[in-house]
Amino acid sequence: MDERVAALLRKIGIPCATMFAVAFLCAFLCMLWPAHMAYADSGHNKVAPSEQMASAKALTLEGMVPITADQVKEGTYDIKAESSSSFFKIKSAKLTVRDGEMTAAISLDSKSYPLVYMGTGEEAAAAPAEDYIEFDGDSWTFTVPVSALDQEINCAAYSKRRKQWYDRKLMFYAATLPEGALLVDLPEYGDPIEASGTSAAKTASDVALQKTGKENPETGAVPIDLPDGEYSIEVNMTGGSGRASVSSPTWLIVEDGYAYARLLWSSSYYDYMIVDEVRYDNLTDDGSNSTFKIPILAMDEEIPVVADTTAMGDPVEIDYFLTFYSTTVDDKDAIPQEAAVKVLILALIIIAVGGVLNYVLKKRRKQ
């Protein structure tokens, strides 16, 4: 130690041995202190508000009990997996059981979610980036930990376009494992595939849109080579019970070179639609048929949407599919409602002209 420092320490009454001890303790604590502190990732700290989330689908069947890793033989198996969201479709899943733990490689139809987090959206927004799970390769596959089969697991999905987290739940069905994989008998609770409806009715996420990368980054609308303005386009809708419909041809609205549609429903009970995770409210407020302006996400292929109806009392979200046909684009006069307006205007003009002529003829007769 420098003589001047030692002299100063003696002057203020601190023994050199004590200072050596303090210095050694500080060095020891610095060695123990972690080199990296985990902070929340500020780039992924937004959570989608509840009004932007479609209703969650129930995944648990009555009588289910959780199946843990110690109740499954070690190995890798195909397994049926479901998501609570119509927009987070799991195409396939492989379960791996090893060393008392389970993981699953889940493949998605959609490429809208580059990150997932095993927890809620709020937890994901507060988590450090290293806790996020990224997709693996071109197959859009995520490898996630599985705490138990036959039990809903929280999973947050991060939307690439909306830049916010969406709450999801995952379910891995033990009954769909191959024979001999389970070490326990399952209780009777029916067929999970039949109960989830996947063997019968298509859900809104069974369709994977072919993205070009040229879509509007804010709305997802596809580019279209037309001047801004209003046109007509034919649209086909499937899904639901088949009782509701949308008018076709409908309005094609071109804004800044991107395609949007104004849909007129056959019912006044639809209060909102969800397209690509975004809610669009009914534009009609006078009790007439529901009308929505939505982005066209693709041409000549099915677009999954959700529409909420109050026709049955309680609000019910229903999956539909819209197909817009690019070869049918025409002047907006092809839309029946637009043509009817022109016919009405023409009729009023004829009536007005007829009234004027009648007035002139009567006046001439009097002369």
C-alpha cells in the first residue's frame, strides 16, 4: 500500500488490516455478482387489449386430469394439440419425453407470430428477451415446454404486424398418443378431436394465407394496381350456419394503392368483425343491416374472419371465410345498391321533368 494512503488511514483511525479486509470482501462480492442482469425487453412490452382478442375456445373436457411426464414413456410421439384461438392454428405437434420432462415441437399454419412465451401476455411483456421462444427454421415450428397433458397451458403469442402480445392457451391431448405411450389409464371423457370440432367444421385459422411481403404494414391489405377510388368486386362467404350472407358484388375501396372492402350483411345483428387479430366495428348506427370496412388480406383465396352476432341474445363469435375474386373487379355501378341509387335518381329526374312539362303544357292551354 502507498505510504501516503497508509498515513492517511492512520490519521483517521482506520487500521490497514481493516481496509485490506474490506477490499477483499468487495472483490469477493463482485465475483459473485452476475455479469448480466435480466430486464424486461422494451421492444416487446405491449399487450393486446381485451376488445381486440377473439373469444377463447374451451379446450378442457369434463373428467380430464393432468398427465405428467412420469406417466408417459420416454420417446417422441405425434400428438394432437389445440389452441384456444382461431388465429393460432396448430398444424401438427410432436411430443418428446426425456429425463422426466416434456417438450413439444408445434408447427403453425400462420407466420404472423415470430415469438411465443409460456405464460400470459402480461408476463411476456415484462419478461427479458432471452425468455422468448423463437420459431425454428422455415417450418414455423416452436419448441415449447409442456408441464402436463390434458391441461390448459398459458402461452402468449407476439404478433409481427400488430407488435403486441395475445393471450392463448394450449392443450396437448393424451388420448391421441400412440398405444403403449401412456403408463396410466385415462378416465372416460370422450374423443378430444371430435369434441374440439376439428374433424367436422373448419375453423377460421385452418386457412393459411400466402403472404407476399408487400401488404400494408399497418392493416395487412394487399396492394392493387388501380387508382384510388371505389369499385366493385365479387365476394363469396362460407362458414357459420349458412343463414347469414354478405352482398355480392360488394364495394372495393382502393386507398393509397391498397385494397379494402365494404361489406353489407344480410342481418343487422353483427356488431363487430375480427380480421387478422384486429377488431372492426359496425359502421351502421340506424338499425339497418350491418356494414363493415375491412382490409382485403388476399385475392382469390379464402380469408379467415370472425364476426360477432347478437341475434341469439348473448353475443356469439362465428368463424367465416371470405374470398374476393380479382378477375371480377368492375365499376361500382355493378353493385346492386349503387345501381338502385342511380335508378332512383333517374326516376326522380324523370318525375321532375315530367312535372315541369306538365306545368308548361297546362299553362299553354290556358293561354
